[in-house]
Amino acid sequence: FGDSDEPTVRDKVIIHVRWIGSKSIFQQNLILTEFDTVNKRLMWRAIIGLPFLLKSERTQMLEVVDEKSIKYTTSETFQGILVPLVMKMHRNNIQTGFNSVAHNLKTRCENMK
């Protein structure tokens, strides 16, 4: 993150992505667009190539349901002329990846003491 340990809007974020079933890992450079500790919301934007080709913004949010339950929500909005091609080729991988992240987060949280 920038000059402190606290993330701020416009910080660069680097994630490493591996499609399920693949051994290859690729690096994706992102920009933090929202870090809201009050509403428990995190958003980042990715631009692949030129912005008119493909860009996306992911939102992740935690909501307290009750004393023992938390709701995790994630979504991604894609824009650009390559979206139809990307969705045709990778829609299932993207959805499977979202499901996997949610499942692994749930398992990790449930195993915390």
C-alpha cells in the first residue's frame, strides 16, 4: 500500500490468479477504488490493455446477519468491447473462481478460534 499500512483509494494492488485446473499463475495489477471499514466494503478496478478494450470493477462486502452469521457478497462489473468474447470464453471459470473464493473464505472463518 502507499506510504502507510492502511490502504487508501488509488493504491496499487497486485493479485496472483490461477484458473481452477491450471498450473499457470498470472499477475494482475489493480487500483483500489474503495476501502470502507465502516460498511465493510472493498472495491478495486482492473484495466486490461486500453480501457475501451476491457476493464472491470470488483466489489466485496461483509454484512452482519446476526450474532453468529456474516453474509459475504462479491460481484464484478465488466466493460469494454472485449466483454462478449471474455464472457463466452471464461464465464464458467469466473463464476467457479468466485464460488471457490467464497467457499474457502467461509471454511477459513469457520475454522478460526
